[in-house]
Amino acid sequence: MLNICGCLVHAMPETIEKVVAAINAMDGAEVHAHEEGRIVVTVEDTDDKRASDQIMDMHQIPGVITVTLTYHHFEAPGQEAAAAHTL
């Protein structure tokens, strides 16, 4: 099963490097860009943790103000046309 979430993370600008490092250290999460306290992140399910749980964990990173889900893609094995939703 493929489950990918796109998120916008807002962090205090003075903590941005630590927040980016903490997100990149999470299995299944990847930072794609950041500027002025805004961080673009994708999160995927892993064998041990669902993407939704990882997103909740991001809220606990010191310096994070908000985490907003902006995109969700879910695809069952063998499914040719995936359902994608942009929020």
C-alpha cells in the first residue's frame, strides 16, 4: 500500500536548521525546501509507523509552530488509477 502525504511545516525562523535536521532524521520523512520558517515535507508510511503518526510526531519537534497536510496520495497494490487529493 502506498500512502504519501505532503505537508507544510511552519517553524520559528531561529530554529529552522534544527527542525529540518529532526524531520530529515525521521524514517519516511523528507524535507524538499525551506525558507523563512516554512518547510515543505513529504511523509510516507514505513514498516513501523503510519504517515499520520509521523505527522503528529512533527508537532513535538521544538520550534515547530504548525504542521498542515496539503496533499494526500493513497494507492492500493495493483491499483492503476490512484486517488489523489489536494487540500
